[in-house]
Amino acid sequence: MPADSVDGFPARPGPRSIVAWIDGPVRSRAAELVTAAGGQLPDRVEVAFDLRGRMAGQARLLPDGTGLIRLNRQLFEFPEHEYAELRDTVLHEMAHLCVMCSAQRARPHGRRWRALAQALGAIPRATHALPLRGVRAGTEYGYDLGDRTVWLGSTRHARLQAGKAIYRIRTESGSRAIPRDAFTGQSRKKKD
């Protein structure tokens, strides 16, 4: 952990202690980093424990300028030695807020984000290593394109059928759109 990283992670983390940790030392260190980059961290950073599925965390900048960090409650279900993943997830998401608020544009997990994540004390990686359970298996829908069958998830299938989206597939000669009428009527449970 870098010497200037965030300290004070709760010994027995729970939602309240995580919020207090974010509001205290995490926010303070993040504000220093963003200010040094010519930006300003939001006055308020809200924390919600409403994320579901396999995603561990998510950071957003709301239209009113409030920062939002969403965390998955499953992060609290792991043994104490894996609390490092919870700590890393919080710092990972705060690094995203720092990038969003800095004066410099940057890619979500690019060089600028990695530097900020490391300065906060997180391991700068794009994914977590926890076995989070998915919300549900989901369904895929088949589209016959002549040379192959393409499977779309339920959201993309519904948007394509409603005419609200166009989805393209790559081909050797470029790309082509998936026509609505190519739906075969077949569905299957999504593979993990």
C-alpha cells in the first residue's frame, strides 16, 4: 500500500462504518488528488448498497453534481481476509469519481484512473476476484443470419423487436445489422 494511501478501514466493516470511512479519510484524500488535477470533488458523495448481480461497485456523477457510489451487499458476506476486496472496491469507485471530477478527460480504466486508484491505495485493476452470485440466469434469443445464429440477451432482443435499437455484428467485410425478422423463435438459458 502506498505511504500516502487512505488509512482507517473499519476492522469490522458494515454499511454504516463504510459510509463513515468514505465520508472521512477517503473523501479527504480524494479531494486532494482531484484538486491537484485542477478539478473539484462533489460536495456530497452518497453511498448506496443497492447494486445486484456480479458487479461489485459503480460510481456515478448525478445531474445535480452529487457523487454516487453504489456497492453490492454481497461484499459483506465474505470472510475477514477478503475484506481487502471490499476496501479495494470502495477505493476503485472513488478513483472513478476523481477521474469524472478532474479537469482532464480520461478512459474509465486508463492510465489516469490507474494512477488515482494507486494513489488512494487500491490495486488498479478493472475487475474484482470475488465469487458474486448473479441475480438470475437470464434468457438469450436466437437470430438466424444464414451463416450463423447470433444470440441476444433479453434487453437487446426486446429493444430490437420494438424498433428502438439496431445491433450490428462484425463480418469479414465490415459489419451488418441484425434484422428484426431474423428472430428464430428460439430461446435458451444464458450460459455463465
